[in-house]
Amino acid sequence: MKINRRDLLKTGLLSMGSLTLAPYLRAGAFPETALPLDNAGRIYYSPMVREHFLDEMPAFKTMIRIGSNENPYGPPVSAQNAVAKAVTGGNRYAWQEMFALINGIAEKEGVTRENIMMGPGSSDLLEKTALVLFAKGGNVVSADPTYMSLIRVAESAGATWKAIPCKPDWSHDLEAMEQAIDKDTKLVYVCNPNNPVGSVTDTAKLMDFCSRVSEKVPVFVDEAYLEFAQDATGSMVSLLNQNKNVIIARTFSKIMGMAGLRIGYIAALPSTLAEIQKITRGGMGISLTSIMGATAALADTEFQTLSATRNDEVKSYLYESLTALGYSYIPSYTNFVIFPIATEGKTFLSKMSEKGIAVRSFEIQNKPWCRVSMGTLDEIKQFVGALKDMA
Ligand code: PLP
């Protein structure tokens, strides 16, 4: 079953903006390409994965929010103080402060400041990269399952998605991904560690892959969760010093605990950034407060270590509890864990929501899974309690 956006426009339905049409509208602009729908008339999401949300988000204040991979310990106090102090300077644009932050990031990453572009969260940069690179269609190659933000925007710009199933250990099947590249491939997207499965891909193999493949097409490596992986995998940013066409995305939302403050960056070749900056100025969407908060958080390695340590402690507790309850799980190198469940996704979410708990469910390989983010130990204990009650 297929539906064309132009047909929707002709019938006038698109302009009605009705709720039933919301998914089509969300899918983006108006290229000629058809949006593939599944048998239930829903937007086709992935050969392997469908993600479930509750239709209505229950009131946040009553919720244990362990659905969006946020960091329950942030923002660091150092960042909070910096944000508060910055408020009085809010009458000015924050160019100078942003350039200072860019210098700090470049130093940390071992690249030059010409390699860095800032955005209000890495989502913004994922999306802008997709809008630029897929303006004339083409295809994007990635693992399946993976994080869909860039791919969705690529599809809405008219690109097709070449979804390459993960290997049995849920790492990227780099060989198959390389084989999938063809003359229309505009970008390869790698999420390492990978959301929603939490797996990592071997650093040396990925380095080799990126090094070779980026000679043909740019490789986008989304490293949102890298700091949680500790030594299990590494950044690809050093490839920029060999002039490789990689785009590395990093965020202050996860290990730094600043998801609501919205700040992230990409590191790429200056020529690649120049392409992206044809449609957008980097950094214009970020407030002075976020910039000053990020500057403080970047220096606050103590907070980052604390986040990673607590995350590991809570994860160990969850692993033990899941095993005791008879669940299996995919070992995770992130701040979330995914595991198969016996209940259909939406029903599971509703039951959790009745207990004031917000998690996410996915359908992977036609089976329901729950993805739970590492809240505090107390929050995860409540989640485990809710799982027991559901048994
Ligand atoms: N990349 C991955 C893999 C993510 O999981 C997320 C958010 O959950 C993001 C990017 C976007 O994060 P943000 O826009 O907050 O930087």
C-alpha cells in the first residue's frame, strides 16, 4: 500500500492537518516519492523495528521517566551555576562564548576549531546533515535496528533507506553495509554504541571500515552514548586528521546530563561543514545559557565519571533482577537496556504507565521488546517491582 504526498495535497486533506494525517505531515516536505505504508496504514518504519509510544503522554510529574535515555543526575552543579550566571547576559548574541566553547571542544577532540559545528542538540545536526546530503534523493545505508532521526529526515527529503540487519551479537554488519553501497549512496550512518540495542561495534574494525568507505561516501558516526561504553569501543574522530570524510556527532544530552538544555556538535572536514552551512549557520539556535552550561560541563570530568559509574551500578542491578525474573537482555554499553517481553508493546506501555512509569517498547524481528533507561537505583527498583507485578 502506498500513498503519495501530492495526492494528499490534491484532495486537500494535507492542509486539514487532521490527527490521522499527522504521521504523513511529520514525514516531511512534498517530494514526488511515495511514502510506503504497512498493512495497517501506518508509515513504514523499518523491516525490523517498529517503535511504540503511548498515544497520550501521561502527566510528567507523576512519572518515573526512564524512556528517553536521559541522565537522572544532571545537569552538573557546575553547569547549573554557569547557566544561572549567564542569564543576565541574555540580551547579547553569544558568538564569542560559542567560539570559546568550540576551541575547548576542538582541543578535547584533538582536531581544529574549523572541524566543529555546534547545534541545539545533536538531533538538529543529524537532521540538517540529512537535509543537505539528500536534497537530490539517493540512499542512506545503516544498520537495522538503529537510531532513526537522520534516516527519517533523509526519507522525507526523498531518499531511500538501505537497512542492513545487525549481526547476531547486534553489532554492525560492516561487510554487508559496505556491499550495500552503490552509486546512489550519499551517506552511511553508523550509531556506535547503537540505539536502541545498546551494542557496540569493534573499534579497529569500525576504524578500518570508516577509513576505506569514506573514500567513496561520507560516513556519519553518531557517538551519543560513547562515554558510557568506557573502553568497549572508541571514537572515530581521529580520522579527521587523516582527512577522511567522516562526520562525528556528539551530544551534551547524555553523559553530561543536559538533554533539556539542548546542545551538541558535529566534528567533520571543513569542506563537509561548508556544505551543511550553505543551508544553516551553525550555532544560531543555541542560547548563551546552554553554551555556558556546556562549557562548565565539558570541564567537569568528575561529574562525567560519576554519571558513568552510577550508570554501571544501576545497570548491574537491573541485569541481576531481569535474570532473576527469567528475562534475557542484550548486554548494553549505554545508559539503557533492551530486553524481550511477553506482552504486546502498547499493552506493556499502558500497564507501566498505570504505575507511573514511562519506558519505550519496540517491535524487533516481530517480537515485542522493552527499552528502559537507567534512572536512579530507586527508579529502577520501582521498575523491577512493576515487572514483578505484571508477571
Ligand atoms: N543520537 C542518538 C543515538 C540518540 O539516541 C539521541 C537521543 O536520544 C540523539 C542522537 C539526539 O540527542 P540530542 O538531540 O539530545 O543531542
